[in-house]
Amino acid sequence: MAITRDEILGELARLTLPDGENLVSRDMVRALTIESGAVRFVIEAANPDEASKMDAIRKAAEELVGALDGVSSVSVVLTAHGPAPKAPEPPTLKVGRHPTPQAGPAPVAGVDRILAIGSGKGGVGKSTVSSNLAVALAKEGRRVGLLDADIYGPSQPRMMGVSKRPASPDGKIIEPLKAHGVTMMSIGLMVDPDKAVVWRGPMLMGALQQMLGQVAWGELDVLIVDLPPGTGDVQLTLCQKTNLTGAVVVSTPQDVALIDARKAIDMFKTLKTPVLGLIENMSTFHCPNCGHESHIFGHGGVAAEADAMGVPLLGALPIDLDTRLAGDAGVPVAAGDGAMADAYRQLARRFIDGGMA
């Protein structure tokens, strides 16, 4: 006996949609044809967005109709009636401009403490320390922000695993992103990641002003500012225009790194920014195969420098493969468990207990 249109529609009426209706009551079954047991019809959704979520319904409709007596084959096409919804407009806010006049150092609304994490030279792991310290502090219950102020070489989007462009609903305020319990912002989220930022000093200074003053940071216990390496315009602007709690300098124990670290320390002193302590990164290497400990970049140099300055050595962090892999994967090692996560937890406690975070 040949299958009828009513039998097919009756079977399709059994498929319940998320809103409680079905394909037939919503009048979504179109162009139904039956030819010698071959059934063809179209499921027409209201718009492409709805259609993109209905592939499971299409497959279920094929199976239901295909199981009916007298049906030899089924072909179901999913389509949409209306146009695709418009993609949200990108922020209209322009990042990178000349700085606005400012009488003196100013606070950042809602932020209790601001910590600058600096280094005399690149390649010492300052950004890795910044992201992991931020995550470790958040795990300890602090409300933490992370500002990637390395305008020319922003790395925090990759290390924190974020790539979405921040929203700016009114073209004035920037909505920061959240990752691993940390509120974060980076110039790398506002520009083409494959394009170089070719700006002179005034534009760098203006961009930093914007990311401090126009980002809706909310209520934070501490904002960590990951500075670019060296002693340039960004450091000068931050220290002169912002009420900083203090600065932390990251260095490896290597003599070449310490030469530049001393310059960074001198810069903060010249700008009357308290140096809260030093962190020795890449302090030692433990072979994962034999357990042998090697001091690839020397040993004790940062501790000696901290002692000479009369400031704390806040921590000594080893070279660690998992730390590098985690940063490249966008999940800081401090977000998980293990020896390195525990090392950053202890570093975070040092900051909290010392009133720095």
C-alpha cells in the first residue's frame, strides 16, 4: 500500500521542538513529494541561526519517515526563510592616540592596588610570571586584573587563551575579557594580530591611558600591569600618571640580565616608584629524566641583588617545560595542579601576606 502525505505529516508531528511545538504545527514542512516510495521534503526554519541548530531534527525526521511502511528512501533538506542576523559591529573606539592632559598621578576607578611587573630586558619570562601570578592570586580569592601594556609585543592574549575582540557599546568604554578568574585587557585584542603596531611614543602613552582609564575594570583588589621590557615611554607614563602601589622586577640570574635589571630598578627609583621586590626566573633546571639540577643561567645573582638593595627576593622559579607548554596553550600552569602551580601559589601568598595584593 502506497504511503500518503497525511501519514508522513502525522509521523513528523511526533518530533517536538525546543519550544514545545512540532514541525507540522509550526508549518515548517515544505515541498513534500512522494514518488514510488521515494519521499522528499524541506524543513524551513525561520532564519539561518535557527537552521544551524536543527541538524539533529533533520536526521530524526529522516529516520522516522524512513521507518514507515511503503517508504523506500528519504531526502530531507534543511533551509532558512529569513536572512542571517547581522554580525555585531566591532567597537568604534579608536585605540592609540596622543595622551590627554593630566595634572598628576591618578587612581584607576575601582582598583585598590596596582602592581607593575617589569624587567630590564626581554626574554626573562616577565609575561609568563605576570599571567601565572594573576591566576594564582585569583585562585587565592583575590579579585585580579591583568593589563598587557607591552604595546609592541603583546603576549597575554595567547598566554591567557583569549582572542575575542572586547566590546565597546558606546565607543568610549571598553569591556575587558575574563579568563581563568582574571579580568584582562591587551592591545593585542584591539588590533590585527598579524600586523605590527607602528606607533611613536605619544601614541603609546595615549593607548596606555585609554587602557587604564577607559576599560571597565570593575572592583579589583589588584591590577597587575605587564610592562614591556626596558625603560621607555610606557614605563614613564605609567609611573608618572598612575598611583602605583609599587613595582616588581623579574630577572634571570645571568649577569647580562642583571645588568639590565639594575637599570630597570634605577628607573623605578628615579620615578619614585617603590620597588617591592625581585623575582628570579629560570633559577634552576631539574632534568625530568634523571633529576639532576643544573643552573643554566647561573645561580644566586638575583638574590644577591635583592640583598644589596635591601628588598625582598619574592621567589625563585625554575625553568619548566610544562610552564612553557601551558602558556602556549592558553592555560597558565598556575591554573592547574602540580609543582609549578604550587610554586606560583606560594608566590601569590607572599604577595597577599605582604599586603601587595
